Amino acid sequence: MGRGRIDPTGEQAPSRRRKPWLALAAASVLAFGTAMAQQGGSAIVTFQDDVSTLDPAIGYDWQNWSIIKSLFDGLMDYVPGTTELVPHLAESYTVSDDGLTYTFVLRDGVKFHNGRALVAGDVKYTLERTLDPATQSPGQGFYLTIAGAQEFIDGAASEVSGIVVVDDRTVQFTTTEPDAAFLHKLGLNFAHVVPQEAVEAAAGDFGHQPVGTGGFKLKEWVLGQRIVLERNPDYFEAGLPYLDELTFQVGVDPNVAFLRLQRGEVDILGDGIPGARYTEVMADPTWSKQVSLGEQMQTGYVTINVEMEPFTDVRVRRALNMAVNKDRIVRIINNRAVPAVQILPPLFESHDTSYAGYPYDPAAAKALLAEAGYPNGFDTVLYAYNVAPNDRIAQAIQADLAEIGVRAELRTQAQSTVIEAGGAGEAPLLWSGGMAWIADYPDPNNFYWPILACASNIPGGWNWARYCDESIEARAAHADTLARADQQAERVDEWRQIFVDIMGDAPWIPIFHELQVSMHSTNVTGPDAIFVDPMHIPVHYEMVRRAQ
């Protein structure tokens, strides 16, 4: 996964829903001179755009997720820089033999920023708030397997029956069926625990008055200028966070931020390296040492609306897949991605390394179009986000399609307009750049249910291809019931085959899997340093001096 995620050229990439650090399974946590690490000091991160909200039930982009993780905690979390899921606010948990009941024992001594102790009732309130339609949480759909969730959403019940407060330190969840990703979902920001009294006191503005249990608490928020977080001295994890203060400066042009970083005034470029400076930076022996790269669970793709003529014919969709020169597109973005032949990124175990996908073969594509009844091609429309490099990528796709006789009118528009067209089912073709999918959590089902399932083929949804195969949906639902440890190999294989079969239907043209890129000041050390987790930033002595 929202303004803050870095696109393949290092330019600003606002998006609908950017994901945080868990997309970076191969990247290590940012380190500020760990050889001389100490507690104290401050760090500065720049972004061009302001942060929209710090409400964990609402925030759904790269920029605010990283900040939200600093202010709030969930029952589960990941070991920094990995996909290893561990208890967090929970001291421990157990799962029943039938895989339906999860019992969590909370840590003792956890306090909210307002000084009140965390209790199990806060967990129940938090999840019910996320499920409540009045909250309008984009995370609601993740928790529908909880017993009674749908009845609560429909207004037929005043509470979710599958969330039970056993006592102040024990909360229990019951699902209607085994859910292999349920623990991952409890690690999402949507399940990060909030205090009811603070939400109600904020009177609808909790996103700007956040109160959590996190290692940082909000010190100051000047809209359009900065967000300042300060260390929470009562945080339950000993020694964390390392920094005393963390400032997010917003409204900073990426080029200005780059110059300020060179002068040592900024520590992290939240928007990455300005595209025009990337080649220069990477060729410079000093600057290039301040750049960090990491793989992420991401796919950039073109959606093909399978409900629109002539794309109702699978032969046409397959022809388009063979028409696009993905290697050339990767070169356009300075080789900061790998060409994609399938939907699921390589970091997933269910990624099929033996699947070759559709070859780049314009002649075969033309023959397939002729077979489908379009020997002279046809006219269509390609939507794309109008911020570089997405306009250039869309132009390359347009040119490739023209080679096989497909005349695509290019509509490069504001992101909100493109998203609206995709959600309304009005876009025949849509390049996802700036809006491409990054995993919410490291499970293959996250690349299916929100964007390719019949359940997501709804007005305003993210299934822009309008793809729906009920037999595949049934297989996906079955795969998610394979929750026992002894069923995981079967589940991996099932999801692998599901995505191969979807590619047979060709609702997407997968283009590339991009790298995550970050640039930092000389105060930052570590070959894989990427700004993903402010909680675990150790301090360099020079930063302490700056703070004094």
C-alpha cells in the first residue's frame, strides 16, 4: 500500500490505499547508526501532502499507516522487517481445536495516552467500531468472518456476538468458519485498540485527536505544515521508542526536500528521490550509499473490464496480455521493478515460479484478435493517473496496443477521477500506477478478495476488472478454511492454482512488481534502511546533538 508510498521512479505516488511496512518482507527496519545508538534526539521526515487522518479505523495509506502504528497497538504485530506474526497487546493467545475460537490474554500494565489502563472491553469496542457502518471504515470487510458481524452491520443486533469480554484481561473471538488469515487481520491498523471515551470526546474528529497505547503520542498537528510526535514514557515495551521526538513535515516539495536532505536538515525523504535526480543520485558514490531498496508485495497492472465489449471475449484479453512490452516499461522506470507474469508477487509462497505467463508476441496477439473477429483491431479507452511516471507508462502501453491495431484513447486524469471511473465500471482499461495493489498482510487471499472476487465486483469497489468466477470464489473460500498447521502446504498449493487459473481468464495485464525505495541522510545507517517503522528507529549521536 496514499500518498507516501514511493513509485518506481522515486516520484510522489499518491494512492487510494497504500500499505505499510509489512509489504517489505525483504527489507530491514530503518537504523540510525546502531553502533552508537542511544535513546533521545529527534528525526525529521518530509512529505508533500498532508496526512488525512490518524484514526486507525479510517486510515488506509502508506503515509498515515506508518504514523498510526506509532500511536496505536493491536493484539498482534510483526517482528520488525519480517512477516513473523507475534502477540503484541496480547500477552498470549490460544486457538480452539476446531479453529473457530481465539482467546487472548492482554498484557498487564498497558495504558492509553490519557492514562487509563487498557481492558478487554476496549478491544471489543474497537472491532465493533470498525464494523459499524457509521464509522465508514474501509477495513470492515476484513472482519466479516466473526460470528454475528453481519447481523451487527445490518442493525439486527446491538453487539457482535462473536466478540466476548471474558474479564478485564481476556477477550474471545469466535468465527463462523476457520479463517487462516484471522490473526493477520488482528494485526491490521483497523484492529488497533482505541479508548471509547476519547473517540466520543473528539466528537467525530478522532482522526485529528488520536489517543492510543503506542510508543509515541501526538504533541502537535499544524494542518498543512507538520505533525509532531513525542515519546510515550509509559510505553509497555521497555526501551522503545528510541527517539524522543519525530516530526513529519508536510507541504514540502520533493525537490526542496532533496536539497534539504543534502544539507542535513532532513532525515528521510517520505516521497522518495525526485525522478529527475534518480540517475544522478545512483551514479554518485556518496549519494547512492544513502539509498535503500527493498522488495515488496506489490503488483502494478492494467485492468481489463470483462463486462465490456469486446473484452467479454477471453481471446481479446489474452491478446492484450501478449501485446505489452513489460521489459520496456521497466526500463522507463529506471529498472526499479521486475516484469510481472502473474498476479501474485514473488515474495508470496503461492507465487508460481514455473508459470511463464503470456509472452510478448505482437504477431500472435494480432492473430488472436483476428480469430476473435477483430482483424482490424478496435477502439477503446485507457485510463491512467496523470502524475509522472504513470502518464509515460500509459503512453507506452497505448503504443504497444496500437501495434496490434487496438486504438486506445488515453485519459490521464486526477487520481480521484480514475478511481471513480474504475469503481463505477466505466473504464474499459485502467493502468493502476499510483494505485497498484500492495498487500495489507502477507497472505495470498489479500490479492483476491478485495480486487478479483465476485464479492468485490460492486459499484465503488476495487475490482476494476469486474471479474467474477463463482467456482474460483468457492475454491478461495475453501482455501481460507485450511487454517491448521498441517493444512498449510495444501493451502499454499490451492492459492497458487487459483491465481494461475485467473490468469487463464486474463482479467489483468500484470506489468511489474516494483521495489520500495527510500533515501535518507548520513545520520541513517544500514544497507537496507527503509522508513517503515518509526517505533524501532535507534538514534545517532549527531541527531542527539541536533535536538539539544
